[in-house]
Amino acid sequence: MDIRSEKGSAAANVVIAAAMVVFVLLPVFSAVMEKQILNEKARVIRDAADMANIGTYNALKTENLGRVLVDADRRKALDIFRELLRANLRLDGELCPEEGSIAEGPVVIQSLEMYMDGLPAECPDGTVIDRPAVHSRLRVPVKPSLYRGSILKLLGREYIELELHVDSEIPVNN
């Protein structure tokens, strides 16, 4: 009489279940969580860029505010944008991260455009702008968490570079 089970070995079932957890469930969970973490970091950076965009309102030339023409001092707008971005993302004067910054390396302002006239217009990223607005594009390096960090190290990289595009309407009364 054979006393072996026809269902298989209990030890084999445990090993298969453990392998499924380690090689399937944990990596899938990690990938989903990593994506959520990156989305949250991108949201924080977009919010900081949006506030910096809106802050360029202070660069508007006040002598023209009562007229149809709205104009701004573009150099002053860039200075205001940089200063507010530095404060919101905890960056130093060279746009490198300080203690507690969400950025992990130097932030690059790829473009900052002000759309005041000739509207509607299209920003470089394809958004149609029909009211006075500021367009900014940033590249911000962030460190990944969990498994993606290990994968990047194997590829010889430390950061994921988020490229973010933000268009913000400037509050003008016309």
C-alpha cells in the first residue's frame, strides 16, 4: 500500500508559494509603489514651479496694466522665478539641493517663456495658451526608492531625471 499523496509534496507547495511572493508579488507591489512615489514627487515639483510661475506676476510693467497691452521685464521674471523655485524646492544659489530638498542633484531650468500678446499661442510642449501665461520646463533629478534604485546602480546611474512642463495663467484683469 502506497501512502504518498497524489497532490504533491507539502514542502514543494511551500517553496512554490514563497517563490511566487518573492519573485512576483513583491516586485509588482514595489513597481506600483515606486510609480506612486515618483508621481507624488512630480506633483510637489509641479506645484513649486506653478507658484514660481505665478510669482512672475511681480515682473509685470505697472505702467501698462490699465491698458490692453500687458508686458513684463523678462530678466526680472527669471530672477523672481529662480528665487521662488529655490525657496520652494530648498535649493542653493546654483539650484543645487540643500538639506531636505526633494531634488537630488542640480535643477535645470530648460525654458521660461512669458505669453503676453499674440494670443492664442502654442507653448513649446504643445499646450494652447489663450490668456497671459508663463510656461516653464524643468529637469529635476530625483532618487528612486525600492528596487528601481538598485536597477539604476547596475546601469551606472544614480537618479531619475523628471522633465516637467508647467503652464500657469498670470492673473491680469482685462
